[in-house]
Amino acid sequence: MNNIKLTYEYTLSSIKSVSERIDKINTEFAVVLAFTGALANFGKDLPSYLLFASENARQPCLTCYLLKLIAYTLIIITIAICLWGLLPSETGKIVLPEQLLTEEWNLAKEEDYMTALIQYLEQETLLPLSKVRDQKFRKLIWAVPTVAASGILMGLDEIMVVIFSTIK
């Protein structure tokens, strides 16, 4: 009898753990979105031309334009992934108290009752929650590299402008 109670407590603990991980992933999506917004704001101030101090001349930098275009494309992709990841998902069912009060459940032996409850929680709550967690995590795995790549491209844009402006 003790093992069935231990299994029940473990099932509840697993559901709580998976739910908390989903909450953390949602928070991570929000952080990536905030960073993406800051990066987009930073990118708008990047120059797309080369300024030569000695000649007081401005020259378009096609490579800089291309880097900004790719960076902003990646930012848009990141935003789309994050918003997709934050969409609400169906996360499984719970056992309603009225279900537990039915004659079928009420008259069952405690061990049969606990076993049926554990099986229900596993199939209807834990497994769907785990699936949602895994789907959200896969989306987050895509969002982080895209925002990192856009940051790198924006940094390269700034470096190129500085280097090429001083070379001529």
C-alpha cells in the first residue's frame, strides 16, 4: 500500500515539475523577445555607409546593407518563433471532484482507486504536459541561435564600417 501512495506523490510531483519547466520556458521566450527588441533598436542606428574623414565623403556600404538585411530578417524570424512558442497550448486534463465522487470511484478499494487515479493523471495530464514542454523547448532552441546570429551580424556591420572608414 505504501508504494501506491509513493507512486501517486511522485506522479503529482512530476506534473508540478513539468508545469514549472513550461513556465520557465515561457519566461525564457519573454527574455529572448525583450533582447530581440533591444537588438532591433540598436540595429536601426547602425550606419549603412562609409564616412571618410580625410575627404569628407560618404560612400554606401553594400555589405553593410546586406548584413543589416539578414540581421533584421533573423530578428523577424526570432520574434515569430517566440510568439509562436508563447501561444497557449492545451495542457491536459485534471480529475474533477465530481468525477471522484461517482459511485464507481467511491466504492473502489483504496489501492484500485489510487491506481486508476495515477493512470488517469499520467495519461491525461503528465503526458500532454510533457509534450507541450518538449514542443516549446524545441522552439526556444531555434529562437536563441537566430537572435544570436542577428547580433553577430550587427556587430560585424559596425566593425566593417569602422575598419573600412579608416582604411581609405
